Amino acid sequence: VQLVESGGGLVQPGGSLRLSCAASGVIGNYAMAWFRQAPGKEREGVAHIGRYGEPTYTDAAKGRFTISRDNAKNTVYLQMNSLKSEDAALYFCSRDFADWGQGTQVTVS
């Protein structure tokens, strides 16, 4: 399956972005997740959503980010609010931690 992320860009601190991850195949039977990687840092998890829609978040994302999925569209979303400079990174989505997209860049400045 191919995963294509979109929705990144430049935003001011305190602003919002909505990332999308469109899959070329079915996602309904899989857990999906968002990760991010900042320059010079390791890739880290951001949010995860199970097959039945149950979300989990890392501490950095709790209260500010919301992950959701639309299985009919084979798309996963990440709504990011109250963005901080430390949220700047390349954001990736993953299907079942096995398939990965190329990422979409988020810059907070």
C-alpha cells in the first residue's frame, strides 16, 4: 500500500494544521499511526488509532492533537491545535507500523 501525507506547512505558534494520510489500499483492518521526526532527532510516535477508532496519544500530543480515521475514504487525519515550535518536524503516517509514507513537513515559526 502507498501512503501519501498532506496538509503540512508553515504556521505561527498557537496555530492549527490538519494533516491527512491517504492510503492506496484498505485501512479498515489496520491500526494507523502518526509519527514525526525533527532534524537531528529520532522518529517519535505522536498518535495511534486502533481498528475500531480508539485513539491514544503521546504526552506531547495529549490535549492538543486529535487523530481520526475515515475507513470509507482510506484516510487518517491528525488535527493539530495550539502548535508549538517544538512540534516542527516531518510528520509520517503508518499502517500497522509496517507501511510508511514519505511525510509532510510542519514548520512552526
